[in-house]
Amino acid sequence: MLVNLTDVFSSDGKTVTKEFPYEVSELIYEGEHFSVKECSPVLVKLTNIAAKKVLVEAKVKLAVLLNCDRCLSEVEHVFDLQIEREVISPDKATSEELEEQDAFMEGYELNIDRLIDNEIMTSWPMKVLCRPDCKGLCPVCGKDLNTGACGCDTFVPDPRMAAIMDVFNANKEV
């Protein structure tokens, strides 16, 4: 969704508040596709704060289904985004400022979808857990250990003791 900012850039103290639909059914992050369960409309407030300078404030809330990093079960994660960006008119901005704004500005138009997508990607959680004490999957059989023990032998000998184990195994009578 593109919003033309020409009016706001040219009018001192002007404030415009609008609501836009943000309709997305899935998000792609690091090559994986994640379903969007629900999404609120985007509330955008545009305020002229100086000559050819606009403060963009946007609010949106969306629920995304992610996978638990330990047991791979589906977890609902809510992104409650509150975005604030200062935008400078392309005819007044320096090349560095234009490069910064390039992610969400197209000339005098604000691309709301790209602004929100960039914010989602920067606020993506580092680790997703279904619960804080998630036990994960069994490394042998792959059973979800949150539902109960699987009975697999998960003993891993200490690799520092491997040389001593060789000595014991060499002297063992069969």
C-alpha cells in the first residue's frame, strides 16, 4: 500500500491519521513460510515536524504461527509493532538519508507494507519456545519428550575418557 506524502511534506504542522488494511496470509523468514493467524489494520499517523520532514508513526498487531525451536510444535507469536520513523523529502535529503529511506520510500510515497515487513524482520524472536521448560525431542527416536519419556538409551560417554576406555576394553576377556 503506497501513501503519497507530498501534502504532508509541504504543509507545516499538518497531521494526517489514516487506517489501512494489512492483508498478509504468510510471512517468509530465512526461507521458511509462516502462517499469519490474524492481523489488525495498520493505524498510520503522519505529522509534519519541520520543513520537508515528516514523522511517520504506525501501529499494527499480528499473530504468526511459528515452530518451537526444541520440539517443533506450533506456537502463536504476537508481533505488537509500534513504528516511528522520520522521513525527509527526496528533494531535501542527502544521499545517505535517501539510502536509509530506500527500504520503505518510493520517491514521495511511503510503502506501508515494506515498512511493516522490515519491522517484523528486525523484531523476529531469536528463540521460540512453546513453554520455558520445553524438553524438546529425543535425539535417538525423535519423540516429543514433553509428552513423556521414550525409554531410549541416551548415554553419551565423555570423549575425554575414550583413551582409558580403550585400555579397559583391550584387557577385557570375552
